[in-house]
Amino acid sequence: QSEQLEVDQIWINRIKEKLGFSLVETMLVISMVTLLVSIAVFSYRVARAHSALEDARMMLVRSLEEARSRAATGAGTTHHGVYVESSVITEFEGAAYVAGIGSVYVLPPSITTNHAGTAVIFRRLSTRTDALVEVVITNILGETATVTITPDGAIIPQ
């Protein structure tokens, strides 16, 4: 029985020695958690930038389709168009864009376009435009989305 007590005492002493974590083990766990958090934050930012690009493309396409639809149905008394600036999209009615008149949509700060003042005007009833226009939208990662408007009024998102 005394041998059993000695063996039990040895095991109890070994368990007491192993109760805590060493500094190396703690630093290793902290390093792994930091790495995982860094990867998660980076992935979140990439996903957010991609989402902002897709949202901006959809906003531009929706504005163009709305203006084309209004022109096709003869809404109002004249043509309809969309004015694209580097960070703003404006739907307007008329043969030319007039600053401050129309529905304004502001793009997120992480998004820019290659146009600083381009008007796409859809002619009333025919929906034709004057020229081929390509609007390139870019996010902070350098990813791009292109929307092409053809002279016959087709809107082609890419």
C-alpha cells in the first residue's frame, strides 16, 4: 500500500508540473490566432471591394436601363440620359445634361469610373445614342467592370 501511495504521489507531482502552459506554447497560440484573424480581415476586405464593384456596375446598368426605358416609352417631352462622372451617376431628362438637375447616385469612395463627364443620351422613342460609349468602373484592388452602350441603345455589362 505504501508503494501505491508513492506511485500516486509521483503522478500527482507530474500533473502539478503540467498544469500551466509554457511561454512558447502561449506565444504559438497567439501567433496562430493572429494569422487567422489577418487572413479573415484580408478576405473580408477583398470581398467588400468586389461587392462594391458589382453594386456600382448594377447601379450604372439600372440607371442606363431606366433612361432607355423612359426614352422608349416617350415619357416626358424629350430625350433621356445618364451622365457619368468619376464618382457620381446622374439620370436626367433632356437633349443635354444640366448640372444639378436629375436623380443623382453617388458611388462608394472605393469606386471610380474612367469618365469624368460623359453623357449617354437615349433619343426619344428610338432609344438610339450618338456614339459607342464604354464606361470602365474600377475598385481599390484594381478590378474592373465594363459597361458598353452601343449606338443602337443596347446596354452590355461585362
